[in-house]
Amino acid sequence: QVRLVESGKGLVQAGDSLRLSCAASGRTFSSYAVGWFRQAPGKEREFVAAISRGGKITKYGDSVKDRFTISRDNAKNTVYLQMNSLKPEDTAVYYCAASETGGLTPDMTYDYNYWGQGTQVTVSS
């Protein structure tokens, strides 16, 4: 069992930066690939980024590529999502998730076994 807690929610302006953190507790964190997803009101949950167990391989959704960076510190049981050049369309609840068997950097919600409660990010224009 893994418990995930996101932090770093905020209200920012377009063009600003924000860093989200996902702290894990429970079983060995390095055993899991970790992903970030987001969900805006009335929309489906969208893949944002994923990072492999060792942290060497990453994958990004097309809408955030070149603006967001995912990283992890297994010694601290934490995954980060650095978000730069934020846009109003980035406004959503952001979730981190952990995957036991979904491959190196899974990008589908059904590949993930554990989810955090989500954190709100609002970008004003």
C-alpha cells in the first residue's frame, strides 16, 4: 500500500511558475513509476507527465511538453512537477499516482494503482 499526498496548490498568473510535490509513504517508493494527471471541470482526467522508477526516463503530455518537468528524489520519497510558463488552460486539479506494473512511464489512468487526493492549480489570465 502507498499513500500519496500532493502539495503546492496555488493561484498564479499566466506566465508564472509553480512546483507541485507528491510525498509518498508506505511500501518502497522506488518500486513505483509515478505520474501526474490533471482534471479540469467537465473534462476527463488528462495525462501530464510520468517518471520511471529510477528517474531516468520521463514522458510528457503534448500540452505540457517543454513547459513542465517531472523529477523524483527516491531518498525523500517525493516526486516533483515543475510547471513553467503557466497558461489559464493549465487550471485543474492535479493528481499524482503510483504504478506497480504499468510499464516504465505509463500514461493511462488504468495503469495506476494508487492516487493522491489532488491539489488545485488556478492560472489567471
